[in-house]
Amino acid sequence: YQTWEIAESLREGQLYPRWSAYSAGGYGAPIPNFRPPVASYLPALIHVLLTDDPILAVRVVFVLSFCIASIGMYSFIMKRLNAGAGLIAATLYILSPYVGLTVPHAWGDLQTMVALALLPSALWAIVRLGKHNAPLDMALVTFLSALLLLTDPRYALIEIVLAVPLVLTFSAKSIFNLLIAWFISIIVGTIYWMPAVVEANLVDWLAQPATIQLPSIQLASLVAPISPLDPI
């Protein structure tokens, strides 16, 4: 839904929409102003430029996220250890129930899927910065960290937490450059988080009751064959 709506805004010439005109029964709501933009903006671009179909555009981003997640995890562990360990880590990561089944299929959560794809890539860039400390490495850390912040700020915090044990072996110059890269990524992300923080008290969000009863997890279901949530 957000993909289609942002695509309509792009066609109208609004490069960064902050208002959802079709929400709340046509009254509109500032949903894009308070949600990170990347997970809906990227498929909207694909929808406008390539597919002309929002559902297909979302599916393309799901597939790309799955591929980037595997490549990012392989590159991260290979840079840290070796190619064999990287292959094992990438396989375990993309075939884990959460990444391979729950997020893309059971939840259909594109935002989390994109964040799960960017997280290992950001960690790879951090390890690369610690080893080479070149301007390109700073640019990679800045770019990937900013994308992660604009996708899901929670995973940007996870990136920082996971990077703490990685930087223990870095030189003082590499740590300083990493902090500079993170600072620049936060500045780049002000296009999203600054209005969301400043205008947070201007809107009251009312939670709607759940319309779908999700199945509960039982011991027998862990070994049972996978069945779709919607049998139709």
C-alpha cells in the first residue's frame, strides 16, 4: 500500500512525500513523516521506473534483500575469518527460520527484511574499514549505516552494538574514522528522524484491534510440514 502511494506521489512530482492522502478513510495521515522511508521508497522507484506493478515491485525488493543478505553475511565473515566460514555463515543466516521464512513469508515485513539484508553488509564495511582504513571504506560505512538508519533505526542500534567487539582490535585512527562515518550517516538521516522527533507530539496514534488471528506456536508444529496461513 505504501509502495503504491509513494509511487503516486513520485508521479505527481513529490520526491519525498510526508503525507498519506488516502489513509484514514480519505482524510489523510502523516504516515510517511513518521516511518523510515527506504523500505517503501525503493519498491516505489522500481514500480515507477520498471514494473508499473506495486506488488511485483515489492516482490523484487524481497528477492534482492534475500540476495544482499547472503552476500553481505558471506563478505562479513570471510573478511573476518575465511571463505569457508563465510559460506557456512551465509547459509545459516539466509536459511534460518526468522530470515528465510518468518519475516518474508509469515509476516510479509519488507522493512525488517531490508534491514536484515543491510545489517551484515554494514558490519562487513566496518571490518573493511578496520583493516584498510581507506576513504572508500569510510564512504561504504557512511552509506550503509545511513541506509540502515533510514530503513529501521532499531537495526542501526544493533549495528553499533555488534560493532563494539569488532573495533577492539582497530587502531585509534580507524576508530576515529568509524565514529566520523557514523556521525555523517546520522546527519544524512536527519531527513527522516529530525521531523519525526520534532513533530512527534503533534499526532496521536490510535491502535486498531488485530483483524487476523495468528496461529500459536506449539511443539508439534515445529516438526510438522509447513502449511500456508491462507489455504486459498
